[in-house]
Amino acid sequence: MIKRGTSRVLILALCIYALIGIVFFFYIRQAQSDFTEEITVEINGATTSVLKIGELNLKPGEDREYAVKLKSRADGEYKIGLNFAETTDGGLKGFIDTEITCGGETYTKTLLELLSGEEEIAFICPLKGDVATRIFIHYYMPIEVGNEAQGAVADFDVVLTATCT
């Protein structure tokens, strides 16, 4: 009798630990995909940083937003450039709308347009010494997209360049 009770308690404890482990795994995985990157911009020359977006997978009506914090050591006007470079073609790029916002300026393009490499998103952004300015990159799949996007992903890099003007 004692052995049965002990084994039941042991099995219940293992199930609880397994459930906690699964929840923790998915929490960490979600936290890693929704990163907040902080970049310190140099006063002289250009600062370049590559933001890797791996397996962006959205369903119709879903969105994801990434925030990049720019910091500078001194006040000034900076030219910020964003270039999108596809790493692998996962088929999703034709179905995603992208909105980039920084300091009151907003750019709206499809991910396909951004990955074509024909134009760089560029804007002038005032940065204050040691105060973070955020750039928001918002990806959205319209609700009208049908089954043709099912199972598709997008793998790409966003190359951010900041130069003091």
C-alpha cells in the first residue's frame, strides 16, 4: 500500500515538473523571438548592426513587432538606413505588410518590396546623448490572406546603418 501511494505521488510530481518545463521552454522561445535590440551609435563614422529575423511565421490577422533602441554618446542628427536582405526563401514574403516607425516618421511597404533590395529605408533621426530612441518594425499578415500562405516562413536580416550627419 505504501509503495502504491509513493509511486502515485512520484508520477504526479514528474508530470508537474514536465508541465513546468514545457511552459518554461515556450516562454523562453517566445522571449527570444520578440527581441529588443540596443545599439550604441558611434559619433565618428558609421555604425552597422545586423538584426536576424529567423523563421517569421504569421497566420492571417497576426502581427509581430520588433523594437530597436538606438543610443548615442552625444546629441546630434543621424542618418538611419535599413536594408532588408533575404537569407532563405520561405515563401511568406509576398503576404506580409511592414511598417517602420521612428521619431514620427512612418514607412509602409510589403516585405517583398523591402527584400527586393531596390531601395533603402532611410530617415534622419535626432538622437540625444545616452537617451534611447526606438525604431519599431511591425510585421502584419492581412486577414484576407488565404491558405496559400499556410506553412510559409520568412528568413531575412535587417542591416541597420547609422551615420552622424
